[in-house]
Amino acid sequence: MLEVIVPIAIVVGIALGALVLGLITRRLIGGARQAAATDRDAAIRIATEQVTTLAGERLGAQAALGAQQMAADRGLVEREVAAVNTQLEKVRDAVAGLEEKRAAQLASLSQQIRDVGEQSAALRVTTAGLQRALASPQTRGQWGERMAEDVLRAAGMIEGVNYHKRKQAVGGTKIPDFTFPLPNGLRLHMDVKFPLANYLRHLDATIEVERQESLKLFLRDVRSRVKEVTDREYIDPANGTVDCVLLLIPNEQVHAFIHANAPGLVDEAMAQRVILCSPVGLIGVLAVLRQAADNFAVQQAARGVLDLLAEFAKQWTKFQDGLGRLGKRLDDTHREYDELIGPRRRQMDKVLLRINDLRTQQMLALPEGSVLDAEGDAAPEDE
């Protein structure tokens, strides 16, 4: 029994010793940890105080430097702000000026818009009136004649000189709108035609069928106007006209429409000796007529000059013949004169000298008015 208790007591003692040792060791470790924590806190506090002191010193230096830099930057900023304020004042003044100009321009633009609106309204009224006026064939004819007269005046032609208006054709009863006198007594007639009704119907049509139908009617109207001119007494070479007649379409757009939709119609008219022309084309035709008239006038003037030159040559020949005869008579007279003042005078001078010698020898006085002077030379008689 004792043998069992002893080992148990030893084990228990060892266990208690180990427990006590563990408790002591734990207390020692706890104390060491507490001391280390205290030392650490003290070191941290000291380090913190040193860092705070150093940071305060550096912060003070940085604050002083920052204050100086801030003062310098404040002066620079104030100068920059003053310059910016000056520029802003200029910008505000410029903006105010622009606003005033913009307001004036807007007012002017508004007035112009109102004027354009009024003009557009007046133009619509005028256009409507023009459409109503052009609906009448007689009015269209008068307007076409007015257009033709404007073109003639622009070309420098004068009524009654370069053209005649509504003058009855020679040898007939028809009255063309315009007649142009040409050289050699020829005449060129011109009629003004304005087939407009079906053309306007074609422009207003919205259906293709209506457009094609109005186009056919318009081209038929043009061919009818061409036939009317050929049926009249405008092409009559036997009575002094040229072998063609002018047909003026007094609207460039209508003339171009004819060319675009019926190019062969112009050739058809030419085959009937009718020349279709627009206002611009008429200027070219008139220029050719004017040049032809001027060339004829120059030709006539040149023929007159040649006739005068022939007459001058004839008179020059007579003048040369008369001058030759006069020269011959002058030559004969000169020879007779030379003979009188040459040998005849010398012979007479010899006789006078002999008379003078005889007078000297006889001591005879000459009567007053003698033809001999004191030296024995012939003296001129008083006239």
C-alpha cells in the first residue's frame, strides 16, 4: 500500500510543482509584458513629443515661408486680377457694343423682312395681274411687240431709220409687225408670236397625261404660228423682200422649251423659210443685218471714191497736158527773153557807146531825160 501511495504522491508532487512553476512563469511573463508595454509607451510618448516638437519647429518655419510666399503670390494675384478686370471691362464694353449693333441689325433685318414681305405681296398681285393680262391674245401680242422694241433699241436701231413698225407690205395688204430695210432696196419682215396658253397649262399640269396633252397642243400652236407667217405676203422676192422671214418668240424660256421638246421644229420652220429666234438670238440677227448695211454703205462709199478718183485722174491728165503746153510757151518766151537781153542788148550797148564817144568828141550836151548817163551807160527811163 505504501509502495502505491509513494509513487502517486511523487506524481502529484511533480504535477503540483509543474503547476506552481507554470503559474510563477506566467506571472513573470505577465510582469515582463507589462514592463515592456510601459517602456514601449514611454518610448512612444518620448518619440511623439520629439516628433511633435520637431514638426512644430518645421511647421513654424514652413508657415513663415508660406506666409511670405503667400504675400508675394497675393500681390501677383492682385495684379493679375486687376489685369483680368481691365480685360473684362473691355470685353463688357465690346459685348455691350455688339449688343447694340445686334439690336440695330435685328431691327434693320426685321424692317427688311417686312419690306420683303410687302414686296412679295406686291409681286404676287403684279404676277396675278400679269397672268390675267397675258390670258388675252391681243395683250400678249402687244407685250411681245414691246419686248421686240426693247431689243431693237438695245441693238442701237432707230425707228424710221433702221426699221419700220407695222408698215404695210409693198404689193400686198398684210401688215407685218416690223420691217427692216436692207441694201439694194430689199426688205426683211418680222412678226412677233407668243403661244403661251398651252405652255402655261403644261407647267400647271400635275398629271403626266395632262402634261403630254398640253405639250402637243403647245407645239401645234407654234407650228400654226409658223404657217401663218408663211401664208402672208412676208416672203415676196418679186416685190423686194428677202427669201425668208423672222418669227420672234419674245421669251427665252418659251424658246428654250421649244428647242428642248421639239428640236426638229426649228428645221421645219427653216424649211418653210421661217427663222425662229429668241430676244437674245434676235440681237445676233440684228447685228448681222447692221453689219451688212454698214458693209453696203462702205461699198457704196468706196464706189463713189473710185468714181471720184477716176474723175481726178481725168482732170489730172488734162492738167498735165495744159501744164506741158504752158511750160513749152514759157520755154519759148524764155529763149526770146534771153535773146533780147543777150546779143540784142550787147549790140544796142555798142551803138550807145559809139554815140557817147561821138558826143564826147563833139562836146555836145545831151538833152534832159536822155537814155545815156554821164558814164555812157544806158540809164533807165522814168516810168
